[in-house]
Amino acid sequence: MFYGEYNYKIDEKGRVAIPPRFRRELKDGVVLSPAAEKCINVYSLSEWRKLAASLTSGPLTPSKMRRLNRAIFATAFNVDIDGQGRVALPVPLREHAEIQEDVVVTGANTYLEIWDQALWEEEKTISQEQAWQIIESLERRDESK
């Protein structure tokens, strides 16, 4: 499980550190992909395989499945973690996430997210405000069963 937030700087080669506590789990490499929001998702290889399997067994029509696969898999990058625990962020993903110099690596349960620090602060505020509303709606749903 990935959790917490960790502040880093992108180096001159576009690399960012993976938090030390997660490196062992990610030692075989990671898959980076653009998220729906302006951030980069970081998956372990095993988690990426689970995601891929769930997408290929969905209830979508073949044409929608092809489009979904193109959107997700054509924009993903398989990268290794270097000896200093860093990953190189490909330029297309940095542009998608509007990453400048200061970044935040956040845990998101089964994967990590890499955010530009300013965008993360905005998203964190919105997420924290809405989280309690979402929790309350789940509680009301459970009570009605």
C-alpha cells in the first residue's frame, strides 16, 4: 500500500526520486502513465498487469476497447529505478502534468502519483474538502441497506 506525500525536486536530467520506503516494492521497474488529472501515475509492474487484465475483460464494445487501450497503453512508459532510487520522467508525461521543478510524490493506495507541487496543493485542498462528503454518502448508502 502506498500512502503519504513526499517533496522532491526534478534534477537537470528530468529525474525524480522514489520515496525510499517504496523502492523495494518497485525494484523491478515501474510503468508511468498520464492520469486523468494533471499528474503522472506510477504503477509497479504487477499492478500494471492487474490494470491491463481488468481493461481487457471489461463490458465495452470492441471499438471502445481499442480506443481505451490506445489512450492508456500508447501513452505509458516502462522505466527502471536507477541506483540512487530515481526515475526519469519522459517529456510527454512532464508536459501532461505541467511539472516544473518542485514535485510531490503521493501515495494513492495501489500506485503513486507525481504532481507539480503547486497543482498538488490545489488538488489536495479540493480532495480533502470532498473526501468527507464522499465518506458521508457512503455511510448513508450503507445505512439504507
